[in-house]
Amino acid sequence: MVPRGDGAKQDEDGDVWILGRIDDAINVSGHLLSTIEIESALISHPDVIEAGVAPCHDEKTGHAAVAFTVLSEAASSRLAADPDAEADLASLLREHVATVIGPVAKPRTVIPVPDVPKTRSGKIMRRLLAQLHDGDRLGDTTSLQNEPCVPQIAEICAARSTAPPRKEATR
């Protein structure tokens, strides 16, 4: 029996493999996607050592998956040597997720970052990633173990302007 809220798969030998929590999910165009499953697909690629996926605003789909990736030294060196390599790497990682999970799970955007914000217990603060990406006011950050990454990610997101503009609410 798999505990409620956990994702698992059964292999050909009948063994059950616990994959992780599934309660961190986002709804993209009516598809319920697990952020942890997308993160796991990303870190299965040799260029990614850590990933955080957040549900960010999307005018057409409601939400879109945006991936924040901490890259391996080799990948970071390639990007430092060739600025055009980032677009190729992002495309490669998006296709990798599509191969591992399916096309609907491809992140809209892949953003290399120096670190992802984590609580003292090591849980990725996806809410904070979404707020940084969308340019929203940040919520509580008192439980962060690595607070210096927050302004770095904010600067990266602002420089990229990957958050789509929101329509003003009419009253």
C-alpha cells in the first residue's frame, strides 16, 4: 500500500518504487502535473544537479510550469563560454522532460540559477520561486536556509522578463 499523497510506480518485477509526494501539483490547461515529477525528470539529465519547478502565471493556460535549474559545472562552463548555448540547453531540457513524462509537462521556461530557495529542512520553496518569477511581492522568507539566492534569482528573472504581462482587473 502506498501512503496517500505519495507517487509510486510498479516495475516489471512487481516491486513498488516510491517516487515522492504528489500534493505539490499545478494545473496546466486542465492537466494536473506534479512539480516533483518534473523536477525529477530535470535532475535525471546530467547537466542539472538541482531543480525547482513553480506554477507561474500564464494568460492562456492559467498556469505554466517554470523550471529553475542549478546546473553542473560542465554545463555552467559551456554557458559561460558561449552565451548562445543557454537557449540550446533550455530546449534540450524541455525536450528531456517531454521524453520522460510527456509533452504537456514541458516547462514553458527553463531558468539557470545559482541555487533554489529552501527551508531549513531542505524543502524547495516553490511559492517563493513563483513570486520571484512573476514579480509579485514576496511572502514570508524567515524559514529560508539560503536567503542570499533570493535577490540573485529576482535579478535573473527581472533581466529575462519571462513573466507574461497580466491584464489589469476591471471593476
